[in-house]
Amino acid sequence: MKRLNSVPKADGFRMPGEFEEHRGTYIIWPERPDNWRLGGKPAQHVFVQVANTIAKYEPVTVCVSKEQYSNARHLLADNVRVVEMSNNDSWIRDCGATCVVNDQGEVRGVDWKFNSWGGLVDGLYFPWDQDDKVAQKMCELEGFDSYRLDDFVLEGGSIHVDGEGTLMVTEECLLSEGRNPHMTKEEIEKKLCDYLGCEKVLWIKEGIYNDETNGHVDNMCNFVRPGVVALAWTDDENDPQYARSKAAYDYLTSETDAKGRKLEVHKILTPKPILITKAESLGVDAIDGTLPRQEGDRLAASYVNYYTGNGFVAVPVFNDPHDQLAIQKLQELYPGRVIEPIYAREILLGGGNIHCITQQVPRGNRK
Ligand code: KQY
């Protein structure tokens, strides 16, 4: 497995859409007590549900610390591969490899620099050195050559591609002070296109209100397929989310993608505001350098943080009246896939959702 100094696009590689065929999915086991309440026990049970559900459709690998290996192995289904891997937390969407493929079906990994969503400016925990090694380890497990970027900070949750040359990001995240402040928007755009094999970047202004990732796009919108986008939406004009979703809707419906198609944008109503309870807040250890979880804080809840795999869509639900609407809408948008709703409040309490804890490996040419 080589570390390559060339550039994916010039080498003929592109990031496929998540809806394209997968070889499998990676997940990291949650345990840190300053992010996950009660030492991660409630979250672990939901991660098990996510892993076991996905494993019905495609191979799943769960990476786990040596301390939690036996517990994870015991709780996860037998068809889930469990491997020991050091980590700082469990957001493999963000610290794992972004896989790119070429027309011959070769798969390679892009290993972005990871700095905990903003480094010393507004990062979410310190240190993050073990997370920054996860992408390389994932590539080695899969036998992929990789491209390492020591000079460019990016998380996988801050990008969505249609696999046909179009990339969606938010300005709130990609232009944030804690990531690549030394680069202009144009330089960032070129870097993204070079490493993802894209031609056009759609710059949405902002993501979901109060999203601690500086508004990752994967909580706000997603490509259902080329030309079709799902967008988190609220009809409540007094909700701070309204202006964000309205701006994104107006922008996306006025834009075309890399192939010149007008975008079809589907609104997915968010659940009503979800706040951290006192008991939930008290279950999280307070540690200097980690974002605190305080009673009454609004969580960045969105059904759009769903994960698409071989024949299924795993959707977070919240025991909210809008759950059924989201399930129904996604079933219409993905007619050939089974919708798998998973009650995901425990993942949301950690700061993300199902998409943030999963990372796909595209099929490539190896069955
Ligand atoms: O991708 C994400 N949403 C990750 C959130 C990180 C939260 C750390 N507390």
C-alpha cells in the first residue's frame, strides 16, 4: 500500500455517490465519557443496532479500542467484523478515508488532515492524533493506496457528491476559521475538485442550526441520485432553522449541477426542536477542552443525516410526529431500497447522527 504524491483527478479517480454500490461500511465504537453519556453505554447499544442493520445488506467493520474490544465483540452480530483500532472518538465519516475509484474499478483512499472540527480555534476535543491516523489504517485494512494531505483539513461529513462531477458543501464549514484559514475560497474549491474528481462545487451558505461541526452539509442535504437533492426543512418561520433552509432551497433550485441539470430539491421536515435534558447532561463527564453538554441546549436533529447502502437507507428517527413523514418521503425517493428507521437520540446527543458514524467503501472491481 503506497502513499501517493499525485492527485486523484489527474490520476483518473473520482468519489462515487454514496448511493452507488458498496464493498462495505466502517464504524468506530463509542466510549469516551466526556462526549457519550454514562460512559457510552446507551450509545453503544444504538451503534450495535446501526451496525447489525447495515450488516444485513453489506459487510460491516467496527473499529474498537483495546479496552472495549471484548464488549463490542460480545454485543455485535457474528457477521460484523470487529478490529482493534486506537481512536479519539467514533466519527469515522469525518476521520476515515474518503474512497475514490477509477474506470477500471480500482479504489484508493483520500486521507485528509483531521483536527477535531476546528483545531485550537473551535475544535470539539483535544487531542485528535489517533483519529487522524484512522484513514490510513482503514486504507491498509482494505489494501488501498492513499493520498495524504498534510496541508488541508477536511471531514467527510462536510462533503456530498453526486458521483458525476458535482460536490455540495457549506460556506459555514469550509470557510471556517479553524480549518484552512490560509486558503481562499477559490483555492479550497480547486483542492476539493482535484481530490474528489469534481468539476462543480455548490456552496450552500449554512447547515443545521446549532450544529457543532460548523454546519456539515451531511446534516442539511444529500444527493438522492444525480440531479435530485433531499433538504432539511421547517415551515416554522420563527425557527432559526427556517432562514437557513430557505436560503439553501432558493440557492439549490436556482443552480445547475456539473452536467447542466436543474436540481430537483425535496424538502424533508425536521423534527420539532430537541433539547438536552438534565439527566442527559448530568451523564456526561465535564472535561476541559471538550464541548460541554448542557441542559436545554438544542441538538442539531435532522432526518437528512441518513446513510445509503446496498439496498437500504438507515434513517435516524426521534419519536417525533414527523418521523413517519420522513420515512414515507424517503421511501418515495428511494423506491428500490428498504427504509430502516433507527431511534437515534443517543447518537444525536453525541453531536451527530447515523451518517456521521458510518463511512462507505465503494465496490470497485473486487467482489
Ligand atoms: O459529523 C459529526 N456530526 C460529528 C460530530 C462530532 C461531535 C463531537 N462531539
